[in-house]
Amino acid sequence: MRIDRRTMMGASAGLATLAAAPRALAQEAARDTAWPPAESFRLWPQQPPNAPRRLPTPDNRMEGAAPRRELHLRGVAEPVVGVYRAAQPDGRALLSMPGGGYRFLSVENEGINVAKVFTPLGVTVFVLAYRLPGEGWLESEDVPLQDAQRAMRLIRAGAARYGVDPAKLGTIGFSAGGLLAASLATASMDPVYDRVDAADAGDARPAFAGLVYPVITGDRMRVGARAAARFDTNRRVRRDTPPIFIAHALDDTTVPVSEPLAMLTACQAAQVPVEAHFFQEGGHGFGPAYLPPALPGSHWPQLFDAWTSRVLTRG
């Protein structure tokens, strides 16, 4: 592959953008938090599958103390995907799935801020507001994966409209959203809902999956004994599992390092391409913006961006 001066200058600009991201995002923490954004789409044309008689009541609110005051979602009755287009798209796309312990969605920290960091790098970002299992849904352990599979299929069906390459659509998930991203990577073909339209004939498998301080095993999310084995995602890794990226802080007291280590071990055993970064400091919930630039963990978006480029080039 020939790399000229213009390519090198573009790459340098991208790295500078990532290096400045935590500081810039902290300055605009009070802005651009509208949900859903100006461009978004519903997942389901009618009621979502597994709907109870009474749907949860939407509850979107700012929570936490400055500088970590941020938008959280609860009561997701109508799952939607927010669309954040890159000004100069390079074909890559990310389905971002926020965490929150399946009790709320940290949609600003792990969705809107993901778009702020990656769209300047040419990546179109789709943020998924998925349904939460504890809010009354029938067979509730399936509803996050239903939403994730459907989102992937709808994005691929509309790839030309969004200016993305369907073969370059990956996912990234944080904490509980990391479990959902790992589930999508290992269980994309599980028949968790009935076909709705032609889009559901499409492939829900991501081209790659980023797992950031991820939950990996289902028992940690209390999905129930019947379903826990299905969501022990490390046990479902196979040779055709897409490439996996892991970022985790060793001082995380919410999700122990044993969780991502289990996924790393499973990928190596199955010969699945995997890259893992374990940082000494960082705690939990740092997203793409909340670590001081002096901490090496603050550079995980730069590492992830470079990794996705390599993975997609190799095919």
C-alpha cells in the first residue's frame, strides 16, 4: 500500500483530533445533548416484540455532579437509533451501545460523545437506545439483543442512504453495552424475534466489535439462570466471531478484569483476531472523554481507530 505525504498529514490530523478530544468534550459537556438527535429512526414499525400490556414510561434526565453531569435514559418504550454523520465519511460505521447496568442508558457519555470523537475521523456513528430488561418486557433477557440485531440490519439496508459500507459496519459497547456488543458478535444469528420486513433477511453480524470496560458473562447482569449460559459470551466465541477489541482499566471496581480476560482467552483459543489494552488507572465509565490526557487510558479511541482501519484493510 502506497502512503503519500497527504495520507500522512491526514492521519496526523486525525490523531491530533483524538488527542484533543477529552479536553474539547469537557468544554462542551452542557451542549449537544438532545435525544433523540435531529436525525434518527425507529427500530420497529409497530410495538416492539415482547411488549407488555403497559409500556414503560420514558424518563430522560440529567444526572450526576459536574463535570460528570450527563444525560441518562430510562423507560425506553420505543427504541431508536440516533444518526451522527461524518462530514467526510470513509465508509466505516459504528453502532454504539451505551452502558448503565441494564438499569439506565448512559447515552451522552457512551453514545453522543462517541459520535463527537469518531465522526471527525470519517466514521458514521449510530447510537442505539435499546430497551432495558428490567422494565417489564416479556422474556426480558432477549430484548436488548432484539434491538441490536434489528439496528444492524436496518443500518445495512440503508447503507447507501447513510453513505456507509455495509462491510465496514462494526459495533462498540460499554459496560452492560459491552455485553450487548459481545452478544451481537457471538449471537448475531440467534432467532430472538420474528421477521418484520425485508431488512430482516440481512446480516446482523458486525464486522468488528469494540468492548470497553465490558461485562462478558450473563450471570453478572442477572438475566436469569435459564438465559445466563446464552449470554456467557466468552463461551460462544467461535472461529467466525468477528475481530474483538478490548479496553479496560485494572482499577475498575465495577467490572472486574476477569470479565474481559475471559473474552481475550476465548478469542485466542478460537483463533479470533483480538487486541486488548489493560490500563493501570481509569476506573469505570470513562467513555471516550472523561480520563485526563496524562493517563494512557485516555488514548483508547486512538488505538481503536487505528485497529479498525487495520482490521478492515486485512479483510
